[in-house]
Amino acid sequence: MNNTKNGQLLRTLRSFMANMKHVPHPLQAYIIPTNDAHQSEYLANRDKRREFISGFTGSFGNAIVTRDKAALWTDGRYYLQATEQLDDNWTLMKQGLADTLSMEDWLIQILPKESYVGVDPFLFTHELWKSYSQKLSDAGLSLVAVQDNLVDLVWTSYDRSEVPLSPLMILPLKYSGKSVGDKLKDIRDKMSTANCDALVISALDEVAWLLNIRGADIEYNPVFFAYAIVTANCLYVFTSLERITSEIFNHLKLETESELKFEPYENVLEVIEDISSSNHGQIWISPLSSHALVNVVPKEKRYLKPSPIALMKALKNTTELDGLRNAHIRDAAALCEFYAWLEKEIKINPVTEIGAADVLEDFRKQQDDYISLSFPTISSSGEHGAIIHYCPTEASNREITETDLYLCDSGAQFRDGTTDVTRTIHLGNPTEHEKECFTRVLKGHINLCKAIFPNGTNGHVLDMLARKPLWDVGLDYRHGTGHGVGAFLMVHEGPHGIGSRPRKYDVPLMADMTVTDEPGYYEDGSFGIRIENVVIVKSVETKHNFGGIGFLTFEPITLVPIQKKLLSPELLTEEEVAWINDYHQLCREKVGDLLIQRGRLDALKWLQKETEVIG
């Protein structure tokens, strides 16, 4: 974005910050979170407010605009990208570095006492609202709810997307593995145990999971804009009523076995208020829901705990696990075709980052039950690989060459599962330094995948297993090591994960969860390396069973070969070599059969070459 346009956007925003028609008090600062009203990670185009106002396109980041300053906070995944995309009107705040002020501390430092800080209460979680409000208040500042989103007011003069209304898709029992009625029964049992009369569901993937319905309101994410409320005898669904076809109505009516009410999307606050006033019990609402939702429930009736659906959804049933395994076999077949094609094509014709991503998408589209990609493909050559969540544009599009590392992080949405896989390859002769870095990343990947750990272990306890081979020589990476993956849902799924520090609502890893194993290493201006598999947490038999607690390990379900050319064999132990050979044998057996069935002989030859035993 050029300085002139961005400067005009900021001037218009600042004029609204002072306009009493739209704000309860003239504002000295306005916070622009990345979130939508459902706290989604990925956003519909019309909800990309921070991107519109700042020009920064990364999936994580929050902005603050004052009368004379504009600052954006983002984490280590996006330092390089933000540096490139922000113009001179903006200051980049590198979140996570010791000398970077938090957003609250920055506001306290630069604003005079009795200043007003505004934010849209739908875009701030209740928990965040409480934290900010208290800290700012202690410093003599006031956090105020601004009902008219000021960025939306600026956006009216530009081309803003319409509200998405994608057709809804019923997910049959053969894919979901559990009926809506059975899910409701489990939820109501949990509500009863907690003495709650209602559960408010605001996360889009939780609504989709509960209803066994998928949509496409947000690109790459099979969800639709809706809220739901469960009471002892009624299921409320809040969405655009024009999308409730007779098929959708009958699907839910037959499965709920209780009263079913459809309400317009915008009625959710009114109905929450009505339920709160007409029931004596508590209302279960997540502190991670928007402040706007939580605030209409009287304080004495709030049961502020994370939604039970988050964990229910993370614990996959047998049907979902089988679907995920099968989806990853088909996904691997597409990737084998892609890498076989790339090895040949690059010797004949130029191949760009965008061109490669397009070809990979075409191979995926040929697979059964394919719906869409699960996120924009990170197709990054050479120095672009060091931008952790790089997405090629026409301006940045770089040729893939035989002299650079190529990192490709990609995934797909299939009706039976969601995939997410990263491979780093070299199409020429890698340097000894590149090989050492790659081998150390792989050693960390293997360490984590082979881990055996007791029930009750949280992911952050295991994180160092993936980092230690890098730490041994003074290297590291600035991102988490693993995230949950949905069953034809979000590619990033909680409430569990594997990272360097505990999170407030983290839960232990449990059997039947999915999680990624994705250590990496990045050198700014040179290259990036990441190796990512999706794994299933599963029970394992051990020689002993201390305290009868039971032990767990991981089963890799991503089945794409790891490039042997990039290995430094002298750094590998016998056990690590055995793991690589066993993993490659699994890839050859599972994916090879599908390639034979489909007659994809070039991809089969590539798979056989890449999975030859190493000694």
C-alpha cells in the first residue's frame, strides 16, 4: 500500500475517532484487532479490517491508531513480511521480543491520563476486555466500547465485499461419525453437571461440528456465519434465514429430537438476554467469546469456562480418524505427482512459486472428495522460505531454481479430513550448511514423533524434544511446534498444541487428538526449512505402567517422502535412520497402492526413488 493512500485512510479514521455521532467520547486511540465477531483465525474478506487499514496481510497482528501514531504488533512468523508491507505511516512492534512493549503498556506510555481508548466489543474477547480494561484503568485511561466499527465506516468509501452467504452442505454420518442428537445429548450432560441452563456457542467451527453442516463463508475454512445456543429442550441456530433450505431444516429437525428454532443472525444478543432473564440457572459462555456477547449475560449468571465443544471436537471418533488417514493418503498421492512433475519441469521450463502452487492445487483437485485448499499454499523459494507464512504475490513471485531450497507448506479440505504438510527440497546441490540445518530439523521432528509420554502431559512439555538438535548448535525457530487439525474443519484447531510456553486454556494431549509435528529453521535473506507431518495421538503399551497412568505416543498420517539428498548422514543415529526407513516404507506401501490404481506411473517411480532404503 502506498503512503498516500494509507495516509488518507488514517486521516479518515482519525476524523471518526473524534466524531461524537459514532463514538461515546472523542477517542485518543482506537484498537483494530485481527479478529472477526467469532474470534476466527482466518477471515472473510469483509472482516479483514486490520489488513485494509494497514496493508499488512499476515493472519496474526493487531493495530492501534492514535491521533498522531499508528503501530502494528505481530509475532516472529511475520516480522519480515510486516517490514515489507507496512509503509512509513506505521511502526512495527515485534511482539515476543524482550524490548517490545505490549499494546497496553504502549498506550499507557504515550497517552495522557483521562484518555479514551476505543474498540469494537465484538472483536475483543471478554477475557481480553477485562485484562485491558483493568490495566488501562489503573493507569488513568478508559477502555470504551464503540458500537459503530470505525474501520467499517472508512471502508464504505472503498470496495468492500458483501456478507458471504455460501450454500450449506450436510455432512453425512459416514463422514461425521456421530449424529447431531448424540452430540446434543453429550453437551446437555455436561451442562447438567455444571448446573447450566444454556450454552452459547460462538466459534464457527464449533457450530459447524455440532450441526454436522459445512459451508464456505471463509475461504479455505468449511464454516458459515452462525451462532448456536443449546438449552435443556431447545437448539437455537442464528444465521441468515435465506440459507435454511428444506434439506437443512429437515436434517436438523430429524436429528435434534428437541425443539429447534432458527433466528436471524443479528438476533443473538436479544435471545441471550431473554434466556438469561427467563432462567434461574447459569449461562455457559466462553471467556474467549466476544465481550459483546458475554456482556449481555448478568454477571451473577455467567459460567465463564471454555466451551466444552472445543475438547469434544478435538477428540476424534473412529470414523473421523479413519477419514483423516484416508484423506492423507490421497493428499500424499497428489504431492508425489507434484514433486515428480516439478523435478522434470524445472529442467525444461521456468517454474515460479505461483505456478508451482497452481499445479499442486490441480493435482489435489483430481483426488476423491476434494473440496478446497485448507489455507493459501506457502510456495517459497530461496530467501522467501525465511518468511514463515509467506504467500507469493504477482509482485513477489520468484522462480524456483536448482540453486535454492524450496519450501512448500500446503493442505487441502476433503470431505473426510483436513490436511497440512510441509516439505523442503533442493532441486540441485545443497550446501553443507543447508544439509546440516535440514538434518537437525529432521532429528527434532523424529525426536518428537517417537516420544512416549504419560497421560496428562501438555504439549509444551514435549516442545524441547523438537528444538534440542537445533539448540545443540545455537539454532532455534520462532513459531510453535504443533497445532491441532480438524476433521474437515479448521486447519488450526485447539484447545491443545505443542509450543515453547504453556497457554492459559491449554489441555493435555489425549488419545485420538490430531496435532502437527513441524520444527523448522530460517535464515533471513537466505532460506527456510520446515518438515511437517500431521500425527494422531494414540495409546502405547510400555514395559511398565507407573501408577497405572497409561502412556501415549504419535502415529504419523502424513505420508510424503522426506528428501534424502538434504541429509547429513553422519549426524544421524542408527535409530533415526531406522525411523526414516520405516516411515518411507509406510509411504511406499500406502501411497504406492493408490498411485498404481490411478495409473500414475511417473509419480510412482518418483515415490519409489525417494523411499529407497538409506544405510
